[in-house]
Amino acid sequence: MPFGLLAATRHRPVFRLGRTVFVHDPVAYRRALTSVPLDRTAEGTTGGAAGRLAGPDTLFDQHGESHRRARRDAADRLGAAGVERLRPIWTSRLERRLAGLADGSPVDLVTLAAEIAGATAAALLDLSVDPLELASAAREAAAAAARAHLPGPRSLLRRAVPPRAAPDRQSALTPAERAAQRLSDLVGSPLNAVLAVAAINTTVAALPRAAAWASDDELWDADPRALADELLRVTSPTPLLPRVPAVTGTLLPGGRCPVGPGDRMLLITRHAAGAHRRDPDPAGPPSPQQSQLVFGAGPHACPGAALARAQMTDFLAALAPYRPRVVRARADRHSALPGWAVLTVRAGR
């Protein structure tokens, strides 16, 4: 993915390059998710990747009533009651793993985030698996899928294509298929694998990045809930949503910026949420409507938003008394989402 194009075009509401439309503006971003019917199975989209991993009719590629039903079920499991049921899973690990900071020991926040994510996903899916093994498998599967389906420079000018037929299982598996098979074997079903990938990768990306930003800007005195919202906005754990229109529509008022089947829309979440214009300000955040865009919009909003906010708030609240400082950091160049491979902290006081 030529990420330089994202930066170069970020001040344009939308920017077309061949059959690819970069969407930066919050109005266009919302319209793409709420007013333009989407091809949920197209190659190079989240639904297309989920279909290759789990087969058809998952939450990410459903339409109509089946999609609404699946979202209601997800909302029930991930709503307020579900969050309170799951909260002891990560708070107990935070208390235990961060205790070493008090006596000067270092803590790798990436390993901690992976353990939290794996344990939470296992409980959510009712699995008896090792949390770190589950997190490792989910991260490997996501990285392999991202390499396989995100558009590269040559594909930006080409028409978006329907998903390829399922491969012949007698033939050699691709790296993405091997990673997906490893995860499916671990969690028991392809659908569980899709849910684990979504839950684990966003958590492992989000928590360490937020802690690094809070440490760099010395934000530990802020209210943890307000700080969590702002750091989720500026880090945008899922910074880009690739989508394909199912029918002709427009992204801007007045019929401007038409899109249609065969176009590829790259929805830049962090730009729609204003992360490139405003640094985190827990005391004066932007509107809740803009901050919410990091979780999508309308029928395509993330059902795990409440869980993500609760985990982030508790994570930052647990770290704040130690005022941690980063002593070692290494970016993860192979992960599906922007994140750290290592982020080691020590107590600042």
C-alpha cells in the first residue's frame, strides 16, 4: 500500500486515482458506510477476506436481515452486561503484570496486550486455549490476510474484482491459507477464527500505541475515560477500511464524487476522525460524532466499541500511577495493523 498517497491527499475530501477513491472527509466517510450499498464479498475488502477465511455468511459479508440479526447477537455479547462479565479477565492481568513496575522491573506492553486480547477473545468465544497462543495465531492470520488482500500500487488503477473461487484443497496452501488453517484448528470453527482475528488484532495494536503516546505527551494526569476516547481517536486501531460499492452512489452532497461497482474505496479512518489535524486533548475533545468514526458508522459500526473503550480505559488507569516511560520500542513491520513488536516501559517515579 503506497501510504505516501494517504498523506499527500489527506487535505482533499476525496481523491480518485484510477478506480481507487481515497476518502478522508468525515461526511464522505459516513456516506460511504451509510448511503452507498456495499459489495460485502469483493476481493480486497474486509468481507472478502473474512469469506476466504470462514466461508460465506459471516458478520462481515452478510446483507439485510441476516446482517442485522448477527449484529444484534454481537451487540448482546459485547454490550454493557457483556463488558462487565469480561472485565475481570483483563483487570486481574493488569494488576498482576504491572505490579513489577513498582519495584523497578520492566514490562513489555505488547506481550501484556496480547495476553489480555487472547484471554478476552477465548472467554468471549467460550474456548479453553492458551491466550498467548491464540493471540499469536490470530495475529499471524491477520498479517497474512492483509498481505494477500490489501491493494498495492499496481492494483490501484484496476477495477475491483469479485472474490476468487475457493482454492482446491488438494493443492499447496498459500501462506495466508496456512495461517488461517492454524487459527481455525485452534478455535474450532472458521467463524470463531474471524471473530478472534478482529478482536485480538485491534487490541494488540491499540493498547501499546496509546500507552506510548500518553508517555510521550505526559498525559497520565487526565481522566482515564476521556484519555481513552482521545487516544482511540488519534491512534485509530483500524486506520483504513477498504470497501467496494455494490451500486452507483455519491460520496459528497449534491451528487459529487460518484462511485460504482468496480471502484475501490479506501476509507481513511484516522483522517475522518481528525487525527491528522488534532492531537489528543482529553480536556477539549472534538464532537462525540467525530470521535465515534474510529469505530465506523451506521450499520457498519463496530459492535465491539464498548469493549474496546472499557479495555483502553482500564489499561490507562492501571498504568497512570506508575507514570511509565518507554525504554525500548521496536515497530512491528509485519503486522496487519500499525503497532509495536516490542514496547518496554519502566515506572517513571
